[in-house]
Amino acid sequence: MQNKLKIFIADDHTVVRKGMSRLLKTFKRVVEVQEASNGKELIQLIGKEQPDAVILDVEMPVMGGLDAARYLLEHFPDVKILVLTMHTEDVFISRLMDLGVHGFLSKASGPEEVENALYAIVDKDFYKNNLVDNALHNLKKQPLDPTLEKLSHREVEVLVLICQEHTPGEISARLNISEKTFFNHRSSIIAKTAVRNNIGLYKFALQHGFLA
């Protein structure tokens, strides 16, 4: 059974925030929505009650989305972050991926993509869309490095399956391992590649030729 979700949204434009809040409440798995007008208010809300995910605007007064994301990733690592932005430049997206943000949406995205993105970051730890793919394909690929030699064959299998957007349960079944073993492998891969989470693993895999 799919878990029900508590979602917080931070956006300084009242019309946009209220509209997104109304939209979120129509999604089947969303049971609670709370709003903040800037990053500082969002952090105060999360200090009282932790959500499953936040939808975060980048440009806000008092505390912007970048600073808020950095704080949340450090202090509330279990909260997934979906950035909603007009900034779709490759370098901007790549920088936020390095920070550890779990997904990105253009403010022109439709309701169906918003819903799909939310479920993806909660269930699979990241949402892969054209914004992410284009940013990674257009940025210069990094040269091969010694990190690749540190990954075992099984770790490479796990890495590729994660990047193909399989859930932990699906990967465990496919490789005939327990979910605990899967998470042990994932932790080892993250440590060896020096990334924060699955979106970082996706970027690493693409840059080093694991994915087409």
C-alpha cells in the first residue's frame, strides 16, 4: 500500500502558492499541505512538524530556495526537495543536483507532472525529467577517475538499477538480495562516489558512461 504524504510548499507569490496548494490537495496520496512564504518560514514549520517532501521556489525574500535547500539537506535529510523554478539553465540545475536536491520542475509544468515528480522523489529518491537529462548531457562530461575501480560488480549493478528508477524493493527482488543488503550497497556506492543521494548517483553514472 502506498504511503500517504504530507507536503509543504514555499513560494513568496501568494497566487502561485495558493494555486499549488489547491492542486496538491487533489492528489490521491496527499493528505496534508502546509504553506510558507519564504525559506525561513518553511524551516520554522519543519521544526515543528516534518513533511515527506517540500516544493521549493528558488527566488524568495528573507531566505531563498538555495539556502533553504542547503539547510534542509543538512538538518532534515529525510525530507525530499522538489525545486519549482523558472531557472532551467544547465549550470543552475547541475549546481542544485550537486547540493542534493531530489527533483526539478519548471513553473510551466502541468498537474500530472507535478504529481509524478512528488511520488518519484518520495518513492525513488529522485525525479528524472528533461530538465535533468538536458543539463547533464549538455555539460562537459568528466574524465574517468579512480572511483570507478573501487566499485564492485554488484555495486555497479545496483547503481545502474537505481538510475533506471527502480524502487529498493524492485532492485532487491531482481538481484535476489534483501532490502537491507540493497541499502548497504547503496550506502557504499554513495560513500565511494562522494555524492549525497540518488540524484547525485544519477549524475555520476551519466557523466561516467554507465547510462546512454
